[in-house]
Amino acid sequence: MGGARTALKFDRIHRCGLMLCAVLVMSFGGAELRAQPAPATRPAVATKPAHAIKPARAARRQALPKQPLMAARRQALPAQPLIASQRPAPLRQAAHTVRFKKIARSSKAAHKRARAGLDKPVVDRREVDKPAAPNDAAANLSERLNNNTVSIIAGEVGSTDLAVAHELSLVLDDGDNLRIMPMVGAGGGRNIRDIRFMKGVDLAITRPSLLARMRQSGEIGPIDDKIVYLTKLFNEEMHLVVRADAGVASIEHLAGRTVNLGETGSGTQSIAREVFSRLGIAVREVNMTERAAVEGLRSGDIDATIVIGGKPVPAVALMAAGFRLLPVPFAKQLRDDFLPAMLSNEDYPGLIEPGRRVETLAVGSVLVAYNWPRDSDRYQKIEKFVEAFFPRLGRLQTPPHHPKWREVNVAATLPGWTRFGAAEDWLREHREPNGAAREEFERFVGTRQARAATPDERERMYEEFLQWQQARERR
């Protein structure tokens, strides 16, 4: 507002100055031109006699004070009478001069106020509140964090998948050079969709059986050239929990009863549906969280609940007396997509008596990624993860980390799927002399669904496999 007022004052000053100059030129210049003597060749103009001038005009002329011209003009020009129309208006000139001096004084005062900062222009607050541009250090930090942070979408809260993703962050985090960010997911099929389409997801933990199912259904389009795996992880067991006094002795007794199959859209729901469908057992399905299912079992609102996770699952281990685990048989119709597994008193001392084992099923888990081009930033980010994770697997396989890490073998293959390029390169560079035999053994185990629940048992099977291979070569 102050800037606008100052501009208006200067505009008024400019106009008044022009008007004053025009008046002065007309007054002095006109009088000078009319006061010059007439040329000699021009006849003198006869003036009207004094009696021809009206008395009123003569009176006014006599009342006006006479203003002498400047001394230099008086000497240069001959004394000649001026008629009334040629006489300047000294009073009007004096008034303009006074007004010009007042305007000049106000203009000087305005300049002083402007220099002192008293008349400040109106400023748009949006410009004042606009955030400052980041400096170079902040920009470099932002770029480094985004380039070095690897996000892993796992399972729901309390799942084994989320627990191992968290342990990856504890072991692999290296300040700003590499950061692992675990993300809570729904597990299973949703994680496959997320790794396929979501921009902020780098890695995902899912099930090989769900990968095969989505490939066959085509519900998210072709995925053979879109999704690759880094490594197979571990097996996760199915836990079928009932009340101890429910009178349910086997899984067949659940026909027509209310069973919680996990949250809607979760991997647990998909796998549990598949098991009951292949066994021909029709149950009344409900979908609840693990905590709500425990309360539902206690109150009798539901008859059983399914939990799938790597043993020991915390939610199941915390169950006290009053619950028990039902066996899930390794039936013929389940052998294509499931593995046999056992639960013991060592896993769940509060649910299984010492020396007793409960037969159940297991499903594999795998770490997958999108098939990024080798020259892309996302590929290089996952490559950095591979170079940090694979050499540190031994550290994850020691206490106090999750026991399921002991089942992980990064060299194990996933038949029918392509391994991520950087992972394949790392294995090729660090492969042992008998690495080819080890890889063929893992393929043999995966194809025949052989059971190898512990590292010792796995190594024993591997030695038997080498002996069998040598005997075959001698034939």
C-alpha cells in the first residue's frame, strides 16, 4: 500500500510540474514576444482611445499591482505599454509556486520514509512462507537414502515372514549406505500383486505354490518374465488349533463346523481353502485375526482356527492349556504343492505332550523381486542387497535369530522360475567345487518333495545323494 501511495504522489508532482512550466512559458514567453518593437516597414497599429475601454476593465487594470520585469529584460526591451490581455497574472503564478514547493517538500519526505523503510510495499504472504530450496547436503542425503533403501513386503503382524524381514534389517542395515525397510503385508497372493505393480516395493516374501497358481490363472497377466526369485527361504507349517474339550479328534470332524481360515485375501486363507477343498471337507468359513480367533475359540463361537507360519509361531506358542493341535495328514492329493512336516513338544510345550509328534503340512517360502533391467537404478539397489545378504546368511543362522534361518540355502533353486541376475552372478562367483552337485540335489529335493526339516538331516540326505550320483556314474 505504501508503494502505491508513493507512486501516486510522484505522478501528481509530475503533472503539477508540467502545468507550472506551461503557465510560466505562456506568461513570460508571450509577454516577451508581444513586447518586441514592430518592424520599421510595418505600419504602427492604432490603439483605441482611452474612452473606448470600458470603465470596469479600466478600474480592474488600475487595481492590479504592477510587477516590473527582470532588470536584464527591462534593459533589452524598450518600454512599451502592454494591453490587459498581455499582462501576466502574478497572483496565480505565486500560488502555483507555493503549491510546487509544498509538493516538493512532501516528495522529499516520502523519499526519506522510503529510505528508512517506513513505507513498505505489500508483499504476498505465499512468497514469504514458501519453503527455502534445500541445500546441497540435504539433496545429497535424500538421493542417497532413496537409492540405498530396500523395502521388503512380508506378512501380517506376528507372522514369521515379518519377523525374518525385521531380522534382515537388524543384520544388514549399514547407516545411509544400505537400509532394509520391512513392510506389513497381507502375505501370499497380495504380495505377488504388490511386487508386480507397486512402485515402492522392492522385494516380497511369498509362496511358490501361489506363484504357480497366479501364473496358471493369469489374473495379473503374464508373470514369467516379470517376477524373478533371489532365493528360496524356509518352510512354514500349518497349525490346526481346536479346544481341548471340543470333541474333535481329526480334521474330518470339522465338516460343517465353523473354522477360521485367516483374514480375507491373506495367504493363509488361500492355502487353507486349497487343503480343505482337496481333502473334500466342507467347513463354514469365517475370517478373523489371530487374536480374535483365540477369543472365538475360548467363547465357543468358532470350532477351529488355521495358522500358517514357521514354527514356533508366537501366537500359537502363547496358547496355554485348554487348546490342542490336530494332525493334518500328508494325503496323496496334497503332495504336488505341499511338504510333510512335524510339530513336537520342543516347538509347543504347552500344546503337545513330551515325546508326542503331530503330523501336519508345510509350504515353502521364497524371496522374489520384479525383473528390472540391469542398467536400472532399481536393479542396482537389489544387487546391493544381494551382496550384503548372501555373505551374512551364516550370521542369521545363529542364535538369537529365528530358527527358520537354519533351513535357508541360497543356492537352492526354484524349478520353473528365473533367478534374479545379480543373485545368479554372486552364486557363480562363490560356488564351491561341488556346487553343481549341490544345486542338482536341491532340484532333486524340490522335485520329489523330499523332507529335510533340519540342517543335519539335510546334510545326511546330501551325502546319500552324492553316493547315489557316484554309483550312477560308475555304471
